[in-house]
Amino acid sequence: MKNIENFKSPKYDDPRYEMVLPDIYKVTRKVNDDRLSTKFTQSADEEAEVVKEIEGVEYSEKCSGYLLSYNDKLYYRDNNHRDDVILEYDTSEETYYLTSLSFVQEPELGEGEDASNISQYPLEDILDEWFCWVSDFYDDLNIKGAEKCYQEFASYDLETLVGLRTIIGKRVYSNDDGFYITEDE
């Protein structure tokens, strides 16, 4: 991985993204926003017992179960049976930080041939080194035949992304002996 540069995604112009340091953005979202699966927690409150007795819950395709709104909370159960475990829809928020980078892979080192095939390594080593995750794969930019790759990285810790950004202008690669960061050639 070489020619590592900052990439400012146009999505960061949205007011939901707050720049907290140059090219690092803070975003706060409800836990269940933009998720492939919906998060519920087992409800231990007294309302759950009341909810068990209420008829008229509606089936939700998205949640693959039955939903009922009661006292400004959303409850869920797998089947429409009174003895089901009642789960409460998680309405909490989470705040995390984002930054995006572009880079060119090095096929001669076993990395992908183009942007449509980003190799697992050294990307996995980067994620492990800085305790972060890829939050946007920029599928619309990482297309077959394109040399430059784009990834958005996320972390709950701001300093993690500050550290990650130290690879800008460097070369990152993995081989049988380990994971290396060197000056870009």
C-alpha cells in the first residue's frame, strides 16, 4: 500500500459530520441507524410485563418480529405469544470519529490488482494496529480498473485516528516477517 493520502468525502459536507481536527469528523447516531440488523436489549422493566398482555402488536418485516409501542418505548417479540421474551428497541446514541484515506495497492506484494479487489493485508494489520474499523468501503469509487482505492476508517477514540493518519505519505506492507511502515518511495 503506497501513495497514502487524505480523502475528503463529499458526505462530510453534511451537517451531521462535525470536523473536530483537520480531516477527522465526529458523528453521533442512534445505535439502530444505518445498521444491517436491529439491536434490542432484553427488557427487565415492569412495562415489559404489561406489554406481554397487550394484544394488537404488528409484524415488522425489517425486524422479523412483532413490534409494539408503549409509553414512548418500542418493544419486540419473535412471535405473537404472551410468554415470549420481550426485548426493548435500543434508542441510545453512539459517538465515533471518522477519517478517509486513499491509497494504491502493490500487486507485486500480493495486494489486489485494482480498487475493486482491496486485499485483506495490510489493511487488516492497519485496523489491528490502530484499533479501528472500516466504516465505508466507497463501493462507488472502488471500481474495477481503478488504481486508487478509498476507505473510511472509524473509531470511538479520537486519538486512534490521529495515530492512523500518521501513515499518510508512507508505505505500508505486510510479508511473512511482519507488518511494516516505511517512507513512500
